[in-house]
Amino acid sequence: MDAVHRSLSARIVQRKARSMAIKQITKLQGYRIFRNFRWNGLPDFSRYNLIYGWNGTGKTSLSTLFRFLQRGEAPDATSVELLLESGVMKGADFGTVAPPPIRVFNRDFVDRNVFEVPGHELPPVFYLGEDSSNKQKQVAKLLQLRDELNTQASSTSKRLDAATAEFNSFCTTQARSIRNLLLGDPRYNNYEAPRFKELMRRLASANNAAVPLDDAERKRLEDAIEGRAMPKLPPPTSGNIQLPELTQAVIDELRVTVVSSTIEKLVRSPQLADWVERGIHLHGQDATNCLFCEQPLPFLRLETLAAHFNDDFKAHQDRLQKLIDTVGSLRSEALAKTIPERSALYPHLHPEFDSAIAQLRSQTLAVEMYLKGVQRALEEKVKEPFHSLTLTDYLPKLDVSADSGFAKFIELMFNGVTAISALSGFSAVQRLLNVVKKHNEHTDNFDAAAATARDALELDEGAKYFEDWRSRTATITELTVAADDAAIRLRPIAGQVRDLQREIRQHLKPAEELNREMAAYLGRDELHFEVKDTGYTIMRGSLPAMHLSDGERTAIAFMYFLKTLSDATFDIKNGIVVIDDPVSSLDANSLYCAFGYMKTRTKDAKQIFILTHNFSFFRQVKNWFNYAGKINNKPYEPAKSKDTHFYMLAPTLEDGQRSATLRTLDPLLHEYESEYHYLFRCVSDGSKAAAPKSLAEVYGLPNIARRLLESFLSFRVPGRAGNLGQQLDALQGDAATKARVVRFLHTHSHMEQVEADHDLSVLSEAPAVLTDLLSLIQTNDKDHYEAMMKII
């Protein structure tokens, strides 16, 4: 069935919504013979538009373009653009935007509607019965609802497609980001959009909302998946410093004062006392002479000196010396630590390592300062055994403010708090031990840790994009529900409309009218339309019509087309009618009948386009349009004409290929009642032209010359029609000239494309050949020649 009969009420609704005329064919690029056409300087299409063009100049292409518009199909072209009253409409929109109400008759219409196979029907032409008005209102409402739902469904579908495409692109992008982040684990080598969607669904179903990781933890995990497993490290070592016990022992010894029979002079001079004490040990108990001066030693003097340096004194001195040795050893131990190189640790442990090292250095400095002060106090006590000393007097006098670390160190130590070990370096060393332990554990569990880190990073990536994913998912769900709802509401409408239309269609009467008109049109009644089911069957007598001639097919299709213009599905007063060569293969009588029926059926159209190559039919339509446009007996002036415009299609040559263009009608074709005048003028102008600079300048001249010559010969040598060579032989004139003309026309006319031998060097002889042709006409009919030259 033809697309013009898709729906009764759909057209009624449509004509109300989109009653508009076509103003321009703004652009035709890559569309059949129209390779690069633009609307440059032409008058806008008006109500009556006549387009004249010979075969092969683009008539069928133009009418097919309008046919695409009617059928709602995008044309097979690079770029198509129409200017309507409502605005620009592109070729890509033909299938998506409701077109203006338009009916097109052309060869495609004939082929699609006139069948010679039994059982095939033409769609019905139908009217509305008076008793069907209420049902028709119901149909109109249903179809209005259908159109609204279709519009809603189409809009929703486009939005859904766009949202789904964006959603899939979003998922693909995030999946690619996760894959790139987590490369190195085979589980993530093929991480694609479905895997990302599954991750999002897991996060959505989780009891607790996903929270992105902080920067430090994120950095730790990223470091954990980089590189390879590093060697394990030995634990760091440090001296075992028991400062609380040492401190108490030093304080006790500093308070001790030796009670003895002292020699005042030795008490006042610790250095002398030290010298004397060493001398007693050197002389021994049996010495009688002084080793220094070799004088006899008084026995009483030795006893006095021995009393000064009694056993308690010696014991006290021994204890002090041991404490001094202990402090010296502790100072060495405090500095003797085995610490791993920073570069030997995993990068994610560097911050913790740096912090422990900083603490260790601070604590080591405090211990060193403290032990140095203790050693100084003990050394002084050795010299001052008979006086009580205070340890704090020998500690460094640096920062002893209440908040300083060193002050707290001293406070803890003097209070005997066991936590002094934390300030003596133990806590820092313990932290280093923990760092090394983590390093070694990470090495032992490197693959498992990396896998765990990747899992955590995958979840973190999902958490970052979760809200965006949820928003997109909600949008798609909402649009899907809306699309499904529109589809559910649309489903029953088609059946309801079909049932109502079946009740209101009445096409028996149009069939009877078609039969009467067909008989008048063809001059016989052997062909007729017979109502069958929901359409018509073409009959020849009592049998389905078979082997229809081209004229019969054209006549049947054209009469049927004209009848459809009064169909209830088309409002001609708001519609566009396009008719392309309805008289093809018709005899002269049928041509006038076709014109009469066409004029009657289309006179009320909002806009009409007639395309033809038949000059007789062109002349009939031209006279009608002249009258309708009120330009009778006046030259056609495009700028002044309001309702009527005349155009012609002309062949051109672009890049060695035929092309077509549309331009205003040549004045000669409008002014005279014969195409012959126009052809004569074209040949005359061509004969006077200078040597052509491009093939395009002379491309059409061979066809024009042949058409002129055939027209001249048809009445000059009528008995030999169809044989150009024999007709020329019957003319007077030089034989070589006639042979040259025939050779040129046979070689270069009717070219479908420019072949290798049709180059500029060959066609450049066109002006000379055209001069020869005019000379032949002048020789054989001088009066005719001179009369034609005067009017062109």
C-alpha cells in the first residue's frame, strides 16, 4: 500500500498541526544528479510552480525528493535542506519530524500502486459517512493521544538512549581507570564496565555507606601495590640503659662524706690528697725512706697518713670509680645503635621510620647530656670525698622550663618513675623495631598484602564515584519506567482506531466515480476498479487486468492519484501537490484529458508543483499558471510575480560528471508557444561563442542542436522521420558540411557521462558545427531562418 494512506485521522490531525508551504530547496549535495546545488538568487516557491526539463536533467530526482518527504524517509544524499514556512528542515529530519501534508505523483507512485498480480489491491479512497462523525471524533482523539504518546515515547527513548550511552561510557571510563591503577594482578587485567557495575551494586547493597579513604591511607595502599618484595631486615639494637637505678646510686654516693682522722692540709687540697694517697700505695707498709727525697720516713707520719686514708675512704673511692666507669660505658652504649637504612624499607613505612628516627635522636641527645652531667658530678666527688654534692648542680643548664622535654626527663628521673625508659630511648627503639617488623611482615605477605591493598583501592575508587553512579542509574530507571508506561498506553490504541475506521470507511462511491472518469479518460470502459475488501482491484472485463500498457498504467495511477486528493485523509486546501510528468506514454487526446482532470482536482491546493519534459503539456500548464498568477499577455518577471513561478532544469558538468541545477525559466520558453524558439536561440548563441575554455561551456550544445535539427526536419522532410542521416541527405547543401553535422551529433549528443574521447579538444568544434547547422537551415528555408533570427 502507498504511504499516503497510512491513517485517516493521522492526516487530519497532521494537517491542522503542519499546514505549511515549501519556500526553497536550500541545499542538495551528493543527491543523485544534484551534486552540489544551492538556492542562489532564485525566487522562492510560490503557490503555483512549473518546472520544465528534458529527460536526464533531474526531474525524477526532484520529485523523488518530495516523495521521500511524504513517506517520512531520509533521502540518500550527503546533505539536503529545505526551507519551509516554519523554518529549515534537513533531510535527516524527514524520518523523525512530521512533514507538511504532501501528495506526490511520479513514476515511483505508479510502480507502487499499479500491480498486475491477482489479489493485490490499491488502498481505498474513502469518504466519511454522515453517521460516522461521532466515531471519527473518537478516532481523532485516539490518534491525537497516540501522537502525543509517540512524541513522549520518542523523546523519552532518545533521552534514555543518551542517558544509557553516557552511563555506559561513564562505567567504561571508570573501569579503565581502576584497571590502570591496579595493573599487576591478573584479577584486574580484564577489568571492564560490567565489573565496575557489579562493584557499584555491591556498594549499593552494603549496610554502611562507602566512605573514601583519607590521603595517608590511600598513599599507603598505592605504595603497597607498587614494586616488588624487598629483603627482610635485622631488628635494630640499642644498649640496655637502666637510668633510674643509676641515678639513685649516683645521688647516694654524692651525699656520702668520709669520716676519718683527717689532715686539714690534704682536705683543703684534693690534688695533694690524691698525690699523697698514691704515694702511700707506692711506698708500701715496710718502706723506711721516702722514694721522692730518700729521707727517712717518720713512723708516726705514716700512721697519720694511713688514718687519713682509711678503709671507708677507699671503699667510697672504689664505688665512685665504678660508677664513673659505668657512666662511661652507658654513654658508649647510648650511641651504639644498629639502625637500618631508610632506602631498605618499603616506601609506605618511610613516614613512620622518619618519625621514630627523629624521636630517637632527641632521646639520645637527652641521655647523652644527662650522663655527661652525671659523670662530671662523680669525677668531682672523687676529688671531694669529704663533702656532700648535689647531682643537679652538674647537669647541663640548657632549657629547664617546665614544658621542655629535658626538664620532664630530669623530673621523671629524679622521681624514680619507671617510665624513664621511654625517655631514655627505649620508646624510639621500640618504634623502630615495630617499623622493621612491619617491613618484614610485608615481605612475608607481600602478594597477599598487595591483593588486599588492591581490593581496598577498588572499593575506594567505587566510593568516589558511587553518588554519580547512583544518580545516573536513577535517571535511567526513571526514563525506562516512563518509556514502558508510554508503550503500555499505546498498545491498545491501534486496535481501537482500526475497529473504528473499519466502521466509518465507505469507498464504494469513489470506485464508481473512478470508473466513470477512467472511461472518459481512456475513451473506453474495458478497464475498471472493483471494490474488494479494504481496497480496489483493477479489472479488465471480468478478469484481473494483466499486461497493462505503459499508457494504461500511467492513466490508472494518475486518475487514482487525483481521486486521493479528495480523500478524507488529505486536506487539499492546506496541502502540497507534486506531479511529475503525468502524460508519459499518453497519446495527444489523453494528454488533454489528463491536464483537464489535473487542473480540476488540484486548483484548490495550497501549493502545487508540476514537473514535465513534454512541451505540449508544459504549454497547457504554463497558460493555466499565467492566468492563475495574473500575468496573461505579459512577460514573466520573477521579482514581480507573487503567486506563480516558472523554473527550468539544466544540465551542467562538474569534475567530468553530469550534474543538474535549477534556474528561472528562459524568457523564450515562456514567451513563445513552441520549444523550437528556445532551441534556435541556444544554437544561435552557441555558434557565436568564442573558443570554449572549459568543457562545461559546450557540454549541453550537442543535445540542443540535435533537438533543433530533428524539429526542423520533422516538418521539412516528414517522410523519413527517425533517420537523421537520410533526412539530411534530402536537404540542399554541402555534403561535407552535412556529414560533419551528423558525425558531431551522433558522437556527442545523449551523453550520460563524459568519456575519454569527449574532451575539450573535440567539443571545441561545437561553435563551428552549430554555424554549419544554421547555414543548412538558412539554405533550405531562408524566410523561416530570417524570421527566427529577428525574434530571438
